[in-house]
Amino acid sequence: MGSLGAILRHPDDIYPLLKLKMAARHAEKQIPPESHWGFCYTMLHKVSRSFAIVIQQLKPELRNAVCIFYLVLRALDTVEDDTSIQTDIKVPILKAFHCHIYNRDWHFSCGTKDYKVLMDEFHHVSTAFLELGRGYQEAIEDITKRMGAGMAKFICKEVETVEDYDEYCHYVAGLVGLGLSKLFHASKSEDLAPDSLSNSMGLFLQKTNIIRDYLEDINEIPKSRMFWPREIWSKYADKLEDFKYEENSVKAVQCLNDLVTNALTHVEDCLEYMSNLKDLSIFRFCAIPQIMAIGTLALCYNNVDVFRGVVKMRRGLTAKVIYRTKTMADVYGAFFDFSVMLEAKVNSSYPNASKTLSRIEAIQKTCKQSGLLNKRELYAVRSEPMCNPAAIVLLFSLLCIILAYLSAKRLPANQTV
């Protein structure tokens, strides 16, 4: 449910964490009885637990389409990520993946753990895909085809320039944004969003992940796969792996800050996209990951821990974002709060500091001009943890109940507590 230390520092996390736990259990109980759909939703929970909770609130028809869309692209991504597959084998699979989703018998063994299960049992995904409405199928096929071709291109091409960086992120995430917009439109719940805005929704999330996952990606076995653009990192080091070493910490953080600033260029597009959504469940589905992204960037900025381990929002704050994001006012409020948090970490002596502050100023201006900041319910950032005595009492009461329950389970059958 979250580390005890984090809960004691942030006792107001307790209720959102409990709600998150209950929602996860509720979502698991909603898994359809058909074997192929049961496999798909079970696998969704295994490869992306937080995404599974958010997707569960969508209307059933759209929920099924988004579930299959996610699993198809996750399978495609598993092929791309498996560095043990030879290029002459991998590239044809990526290019033809949009055809394989129509074949109930197709599978390809690769990946590890749950991702290997997904690939070995991919026929369940294909079976479910063939039951979707034609509009959903066409959208998924189109995006899968374009994404597979883009991934194949970058198997044989390094990310050299910022233009390459944007192109790669378009193929692996911007197209996801375009595909989701098509699915929303096919469900008759939303107008079709402009491609430029849909693309920015994906790029903002993808760039955040690429920044955060430096250490995991550089240590990938049997060989690393990195997507930090040479045009940026070469200003700070001779080799990308140099950032792992403590003696290069200053330059590593300067490069990190440069990449965070680059990611912030997509924020205004994302805010515009979300402000145009009409369906509440679709709005929350889109807004929650975007708030998580701006929060993660605020944590990563000027943070050498990105090169030492995993930097991510604490689980309690994630739970708050999931359950308190209900209106566009909440989104503007969260983006404003996290931008303030980020701004406090910028030193005018940093390289690109003026560009970073300019980006932050533009984001805050957009949030203020919405006129909704005073109507927000979500306050994502506090200068100090809120020590709520009632919450602390609740925490220890819950612990006592749990301990009493466990003690009772250990007693012989003829004894009582």
C-alpha cells in the first residue's frame, strides 16, 4: 500500500491509498468470463496496474477497444525492446505486426516474465480484437502499421538530433495519442482532435519516461538502448554512459535539465487537448497520466538520483491524483503546482535556465488565464507534509485492527481473543 515511512510523513495519503487498493480489487473482479477477454484484462493488470485502474472507468465498448489497443502496442513494444532478437528477424515482424493481429494462430516468443506470457498467448488478444467494431479495428490496425514501420526505422538508426528525438517519440507514443483520439471519436463520445495536439499528448508522456528511465535503459542486457538525443547529451559528455559515474554528476544533471526543458514544450498543447474533452471518463483517462508526467518531471529536474536509481512520485500522491482529478480546474491546478515546484529548483546560473524559466512562465500563464485555479480541488504539492492528527489516529487504529485479526488467526480453534 506504500511504505510506512512515507505514510507517516504524509498521513493524508492513507485514505487515497486505501481507495486505490479497493479500486484495484474491484477492477480485478470485473474481468469478463470469456477466456480470451479474461486473459486480456488479467494481462492488462499485470503489465500496467495503474493504467488498468484508469481504463476500467471507460464505457464497456470503448474500454474493450482501449484494452486491446494497449496490449497490441505493448506486444509490439516487447518485440522492439528485446535486444536479444537479431535485426534481420525483428524488422520484418515489426513491419508486419498489423497483419498478425488478424491471425488467431500467430505468436512469437520473446520478452521476459509477463511480457513473454503476452507474446506466447497472443492468440487471445487477436481473438478479442476480431470481436471489436470495425471502426475500432481500423484505428488499431492503422496505428500499429505506422508504429511498426517507425520502430523498424529506428532499429537501424540512432537518435542523433532533436528532430530524430521528436520523430522517434512520434512513432512510439505520438501515434498512441492519435490512435486514442480515433477510438474516442469511433465511440461517438468526442470530436476528432487535431493530430498535432494528439501527438503532443504522446510526446509529453514518452519524453518523461525516456528521461526518468536513463539508468534502466543504459544498463539493459545484453545491450543498452538509449533515446537521449546526441545533439543534447554531446554538449555535456563524450559518451552517454559517462553520466552513470559520480565524477560526472554536474554535467549529467545539466543534461537532464536540458531534456526536461525540451519536454515542457508540449505542455500547452496537452492542456488544450484536455480542455476540449467532453466525456468525464475519457477526460480522467487522459488527464491522470499527464499530471503524473508533469509531477515526475518536477521531481527529476536537477535530481542526480535519476542516474542512481528510480525517481518517481510516491504512491500516496499518485493515489491522490487518481481520485481527485475530476475537472479541468484540477488539471490546471496540478500543472501550476508542479511548475512552481520545478521553478523553485532552477538556478539562474544553470545552462538553459532562462529557457526553462520561459517555459515554466508560459505554463503558469496558461493555467492562470483559464480562470479556474481558484476552483480546483486537487492540490498536488505542499511545501510541508500535512500532519493530520486524525489521519495518524486512523493509521494506528487500522494497524491495531490488522494485528488483532492476525493474532486471532493464530489462536487455537477453542480460544478467543
